[in-house]
Amino acid sequence: MIGAIKRAWANFRGFDLTGSTVPPMDGPLRPNAKLDAAPLLLELADVDNLVLRGQQILCSVGQEIHTLAPEIGNSGEALSITGTHSVGKPVTSMAAAGDLLAVAVEGEGIRIERPGGASTELIRPEGLNVECITAMAFADPSTLLIAVGSARNPAHRWKHDLMTKTEAGSVWRVDVGARSAVSIASGLAFPSGIIVSKDRLFVSEAWRHRVVSMGLDGSFQQIALGSLPAYPGRIAPAAEGGFWLAMFAPRNPLVEFVLKEDEYRSRMIETIDPEYWIAPSLVTGRSFLEPIQGGARKKLNMLKPWSPTWSAGLVVRCDGSMSMLRNYQSRADGDVHGVTSMCEADGRLLVGAKGSGKIVAIDELAGHAAR
């Protein structure tokens, strides 16, 4: 009886009893189109894992690692591929410390590449799911911190991990010299970004929409940034202090609702191609089979910037305690969606939008899109 009265009152007042409300894009996350206004440096389908190794800019596409450099005679306003080598299997994450490069190869392990290509070591710690290494960061040249998104799914099945409500992620500390690893945190909901800050770790926990901090041994875990309106991903250091945080897809009330409907979600997983699930995506608008179309998104054949969307572009500037300061966005009608990696080079931030297949630049010193 009391439940019926509560539901009737909620229907009358417009309350949400399902818990599917998504926090608004407000304050430091106020909507803008700064990523779309930023200069395009390179179009490269499926670009991922932007890192700075010494003075070299590297990125991955599938099983290939590309070396990038400014185009000659172009005033540094464009990048070109100057070298490529294949590692044989998909690259899921990369991290650099000076000239040292760590490459996570799906199903194989972690390759440690020494300066000048003199040697390559393979680390495959026992108990660590090498198919789902989502992010890495060096604490020092001999210590590597690793985020494993899931113990049950490979990295490319991240939608399955969310839709099956799997919480089997972990954080590991690897001794590079001894080629050994120890788990320092477990039971995480798809950790997809990690960074070391003095004696603390910041780990983005995508499916719980938050960033947590912990000691280098996994102790004293606490929420550093919570109740986010998007799924947090990789974290990159900012030269002036603080961090850059990528959010690879926005949250959606319909997705939040579907996550509570177990029977519907199970049938969706069994019968529908993942491309067309009611689930977040790195890019949308490529097929008429996608959910939420028509009047919900367009008016007079124009896409509404504020329309419900599965994909967007979002980079957030955070201070040293991971508090948000400002953001750079590509909204529903933009074309810099699915930001998965970033790195600072030559005084500006390079942003890799895997969904749209683009690298754009942000001038942090000026506080707005680069020149």
C-alpha cells in the first residue's frame, strides 16, 4: 500500500524512482564546443594511446605503433606518420618514462622497449588478465602500475563488461626488473585510467563514474571525484601541475534504466549486435539502426547539440587533488567524439579521439582551443 502511494506521488510530482538520473553537465563541465574549434592535426581511424616518449610522439592503431612528427613547412599545425612498426596483436595500452616504453599487447603481455630499440622484454605476470590492460603508468623506471579493466572480458568487449554489470577490475604493481607483479586493488568496476602522484595513485573507475585515490600499495582508498555525468577514462599529467582526464562516453538516462532491467538486458545481449545496443559508444550517427533517432535528436533535419546521445568528446582539466577546473567538449552535433588518450607536447595538449579518428590540439597556456 505504501509503495503504491509512493509511486502515485512520484508520478504526480515527476520524481525518479528508478535511480536512472544522470548528473547534469554544469559548473566545470558546462557544455561548449572547444574540441570542435581546436585545430585538426591528423585524421587517423581508431587512433589510441597517445604518449610522449622522450621527444617522440607515439600512438597506436590496432596492432601498429606509429611515430608522429610535425609536417615540414606546416608551422607545426599538422602531424604526419614518420614511422610504423607492428607488434602482431592489438595494443590495448602504452606508457612511457623518458625513453622507456611499455606496450600492453592483447593476449600476450607487456613489452618493455628500451631506448633505440636495443632490446625488448616481455612481462606476463601470473594471474593478470593480459587481454584487458586498459591503462599503465610508470612510478619510476623500475615500477609500472597497471589497470586491468576486467578479469572476465578482453579490452575490446568493454560494452559487454558494462552490460553484464561485471566488477572484476584490478590494479597491479609490476617490478620491471624482476618481471613480477602483485595485485594491490581488486573488485573495481572497469578501471580505465591510472596515474601516479607522489605517494598516491589516481584510478578512474568507469562503470562507477568516479576517480578513486589510493596508496601505492592499494591502501586508504577514497573517492577523489565522484558522480560524474560521463565514463572516465585515461589520465595524463599536466606540465603546469594537475591532470587531464578523458571521459570516453557520456552517461544516458535510458542506459541507466536498461542496466536495472536484467531480463531485457539479457535478451538484448543475446539477440542484438553490440553496435546497436542501448549502451554508450565512442561514436554514433553512422547507421539508421542505432537507438534514439528521429524527433528525439533532430529538428528540421538539424541535429540538436543538446540531444540525447551515446557519444561525445570530453576532456577535463583537473588540479592536483583531481578537482575539476574546466573542460573541452564536442557535443552531440560535433565530430571529435570518443576521446581515449592525451599527451602534452610542445606546450599544448594533443587529444586523440578514437571514435572520430582524429588528433586535435588544445593550447593549455592560453586556456582555450589552440591557435
